[in-house]
Amino acid sequence: MTSSETLRRAADILERLSAGGKPDPRALADAPLAEAWSIIPGEDVYRIGAVPQAPARTRPRIVPLLAIDPEEKWALVLAGNRIEWWVLGEPMAGTAAPQDGTEVIRLAAAWTRRWLQ
């Protein structure tokens, strides 16, 4: 179960990204590399499936996608009860990233607001 504190933190980050903010380079330097990723559209929130290369937990995951910039090669995800930055490696063959990252953020912001009510 995701805590209210985690969702508030997600909402704050999404607000900053919506205003043109970027991830902290130090956060991305420490982020796991997500290989073989694919975007899964949803009515409420996008999801991302990937194999994040993190110590002691390299396994496929499907998690809510909060924000993405495929050109800059990063994604913001909700993994369990944590907000995580992922560095994007190569996508799964045939994968198309959303054309507009603002739509991903818009849906994620609305989704977090609903859970915080």
C-alpha cells in the first residue's frame, strides 16, 4: 500500500516537472538502468514495464509511470511505497513512448490527487 506521504511527494515532484523542472542529475546518477522497457497506456495512469538493473533485485516490474522523457532517457515511477527515478536503456522492440510526456504527467497528477482524497 502506498502511503499518503509518498503520494504527496509524488504530487510535489509532478508539479515541479509540469512547471518545466528536470530531475536532479545526482538522482539520475544513482538511478537504476531500466532495460527492455515498454509503456502500457491506461485510463487512469500509464504504467511502465521494465527490467531495472538494481543491486539484488533485477527482475521484470510493471509499475505506475508518473513522468517520462525518452529523449533525455529518464522516467519517474511509483515502485511499491517509493518514488524512483529510472534511467532508460533500450526499449523493448516495437515499443512506442508517449508522444507527449505532459499527458503522462497530467494523468499521474490526477491519479495521485484521487488517492490523496
